[in-house]
Amino acid sequence: MHPPPGVGAVLAALLLGGCATPATPAAPDAPGLTVMLEQSRDNENRHLLQVALSNDGAEPVEVVRLQLRSPAFTGVAPTVREDVLAPGRRLVFPIAYGAADCRGSGPATVVVGHRRDGVLHEAGLDVPADDPLLTRLHERECRLAALGRTAALSFTGWTREGGTARAELVLTRLRGEAPVAVAAVDGSVIFTLRPGGPLPLALDGPKVRLPVVANPSRCDPHALAESKRTYAFSLAVRYGDGPPLTVIARPDPADLPLLEQLVLDVCR
């Protein structure tokens, strides 16, 4: 028995389409869009990328969402926008991106959701193959992950002396034999952190310690508003033969009241 005319074509389309949602029609590419990736230091700290879109076409493009798709990074939800990119203009959009997948590699695409005549379409824009940013981010995050499996950084013994606080920075080996060394200590948005001993501090045993001195050195409202980063101390750590990695070490929650009171006393 043969199906009625047209039913076979419908069945074939359903089989080929799988479970894809049919709400958005097949979309033409957004005309004239090109993409580049950038990252400022501030967005690096926030795990954001900047997608620079240029409209080389003749029509404005209404951008409503953007998403990075790459086998080298885990996927995250699109970043929602409401912007119109006029012809001949360039706009930069900060977007979230996922953690590095250290087993993955391959070309990346920025998917631009854009509205045309009231209908949402998607355009996949290939990231230029010679763009070094994603490769650099992937390598750095995978080295940081390897460092985190090899060694741990912590603070202990916080005490207060007037307008400063003292502690010990502890570097502990967790596994393996890869060379690890603290090359420099920096501080946080509020605090300057100074070493009380020689650097670099090489992990030549199960555990090594470095005395450190912290003092609030910024009391302006902008710095004080960055409360989530007040006690995120930045360190430069060498792992293996590569360049230093920026690593964040935080005091234990039990030590925060001492540091919070220090900030209040110095910055009041």
C-alpha cells in the first residue's frame, strides 16, 4: 500500500531533521558580517570574550544573541543582546564562553542570532584560522588545570600588626613531579601583597612556605565596590617549562573577618 502523495516527503524530512525544533525557519547568513575576537584584561578576569562584528553589507543587522561554538571549549548559553549594527560600522560585544575542553580542538564559529522582518535567524561566522586568541586561552586554561592537579596554594596564620596583616603562603604538592615555583606575588583590587622571603619559591619537597605581608593600598569607591575581588590575591606561578601563569589564591573564610576589619580601619 502506497502512502498518499506528499506523505513520503514529509516522513523523509522528519527523519532527516531528527528532533530539531522547527520554530525558526532556515535562515540566510547575515549579509556582510565578519568577526574577530578580542579580550581585555578585565574581561579575562571575568571569563568573557569580546566579539568584534563588522557590517560590510548594505543593510543594518539587528543582533539579538551571540554564542561561541568550538570543540575546544564547553558550550554555554548564548549572550542576549539588543543592538543594531549599521552598514560600515563595527561593534564589540562581550560574551560568555565555556571552560576549555583539554581533549578537544578544531575550528571555532561565532553564531549570531539576528532578527529580520520580525523573524529570528542564525548566522555562523567562522573565526579566522590565524586568530591566536582561542588557542592561547585554551593552552593557558589547560596548563592551569594541570597545575591545579599538581599543586595547591593556600594562606595560613593570618595576624594583624597595625595597618598590615601577615600570613604564610603555602605551596603544597598534590601529585606528580613537574617543576612548580611561585615567581611573584601581586595582590588584589584593594591589597598590596609583598613577599617576606626570596623568590622564586620552588616546590622542592611536599610543602614550602613563604611569609607575606598584606596592606590595603586602595580605598577609592571604585576599588571598594569590587568586593568579590577584594581578597582574591594574584600570584605568578611557573609550571613546567612554560611561562608564568596568573593564579588566584584566597584566604580561608575564617580569616576574612580580620582582613575585613583591617580594610574598614585603614579606609574609613
